[in-house]
Amino acid sequence: QVQLVESGGGLVQPGGSLKLSCAASGSIQSIYLMEWYRQAPGKSRELVSKITSSDLTTYAESVKGRFTISRDSVKKSVYLQMNNLKPEDTAAYSCHMSGRQFDWNNFDSWGQGTQVTVSS
């Protein structure tokens, strides 16, 4: 079993910054893809950003220029630096990873989510 644990959410004023972290644990041989999703109340879940094992990154248009995704392959972790936060960034943020375990089985795991609230 591969488990993901997120941290770093909280309450921040508009224009502020937060950094989310997500660490994977378990029998992991390699991680192909790391992603951050978010879901606001009454809205569908949306992909915020993703990073591949080759460090290729993509961002939702709404966060380009404000959010930066990064990873640490040794720590099996992915991060989301969020700057110039806006009230519309308020949501539950979840990380997702897919890869392969040492038993050669693929895994596809989700974190429990961390709340980000942007409000004055």
C-alpha cells in the first residue's frame, strides 16, 4: 500500500502565500506522475498542476504565474508553492501520485486533502 500525507494548508489573507507538501510512503520503486487537485464547495474537482518524472510541469490557467510545483524524488514528495493567493483559490487540495511498487504492481494513490482558505 502506498499512502500519501499532505500538509501545509490553512487560512491566509488575499495576496498571501502557502506551501503545500505531500509525502508518499510504502514500497515504492518509482513515481511517474505527481499531481495537485482542488475542489471548492459546489464545484467539480480540478487539476491544479502536475509534474512528471522528467520534471515536465503543467498548470491550470487560473494559477499560472502564481503557483509552482516541485518534487523531491529522494523524499518521494511533491510540493505546491502558492503565491498571491486569491479568494477563489479557496478549496480542499489533494495530491495524487501514480507509479510502480517493488513488487512490480502499479499504484495510484490519493492523499486525504488539506484545506486552503483565502479570506480577509
